[in-house]
Amino acid sequence: MPPISVVLAHEESALLQTLAGSSRKQFLNLATVNAAPEVREVVARLRAQLAVVDLEIVNLSELGELCREFPATAFVSTHRLADDVMWSQSLAAGAVDCRLASDIPRILEAAERYIAIKEVRKAPAA
């Protein structure tokens, strides 16, 4: 995966640190935030290609606003009790995926998949 700028927004600082530690090697710029107002500010400042946001600090309505305001940013939502309904609602809001907050490998997999798709779309046709 090419280096990208990422925003991690999560209420639980221990999980945030684990996720940041797991992904820090893969990303160019990595910012962590733990409040909804900071998400918009930091995504804009970093021009983040990816934001992983906890649905306990950013509700689905706010997620939809963020997805519309930052169409170049892939939003992966997380929640400690993520289920199929939350997944459907997150995708309807504009997120690229919704995962259990504790499932760090799957969160990173969703991010890598989105970035790979984006790179293929940017590549010139042969």
C-alpha cells in the first residue's frame, strides 16, 4: 500500500493506541482524535485518504456529512457492537466498510482494499 494520511477517531484511548501502533508503519501521516469536532478539522488539515471513525463519537448522520464533505477520503466506521444493520447504515451514509472496533486486522484489511481499488482506478489504461 502506498503511504497515505490517516485519521483514527475513537473514544477508547487504549484501543486507539493499539490501532495506531498496528498501522503506524503503513501510513505516511497518522493523527488520532477522540472527539467528533476534531475529525472534520484533522481530515481537512491532513487531506486524509482514510479515516477510521468510531460510531460512538461520530453518529451516522455526522458520518454521512463527513463522507459528502470529504469525497476523496475513505471512511471506515467501527463500533464495539457492529452488526449487519450498522454495516448497511454505514455504507448508506457513504462509508466504505463497518467493522468491530476490536477487529484491527479487518479494519486494516478494509483500508488496504479501498486504497488498492483507488490506485487501480488512477492507473492509466494500457
